[in-house]
Amino acid sequence: MNIYLYNCAKSYRINQMNTDLDNMDHKKDGKEIRKSLAVDPATYDLLQSICDMEHRSKIDQLKVLIQKEHKRLMSLSEHEHI
């Protein structure tokens, strides 16, 4: 049990460090660096509909959706290694 808790804490610290580094890499002169992304009109309309329902901007909604999917996939990946 102690090894499990140690590994969880270690993983959390590493993830936090990576997040901090990512945040530093994604900012320039205090502004967040953006990358362009193109989607087809039907997907754009679906995204707009979701944004309207969730009261979020497209950027914020994409962040939420991508983070949730990434977390889900990482969770599946971790369960495969057990």
C-alpha cells in the first residue's frame, strides 16, 4: 500500500512539473501562444452548439473536451498496465 501511495505522489509531482513546463512553453510575453486548427463546417456547427449549451468559448470548450478525452484514454492505458 505504501509503495502505491508513493508512486501516486511521485506521478502527481511529475505531472505537475510537466504542466508547469507546458505552461511556460505556451506563453510568450504574457500571452498564450495559439495554433490554428481547421474543421469542416458540420463539426464547427456541432462545436458551436455545444458552446452555446455550455456557455463557453470555442477555445475553452475544445480544451475541456480534449482534456476529458485525454484523461479517459490515459485511464484506459493505466488499467492495461496493471
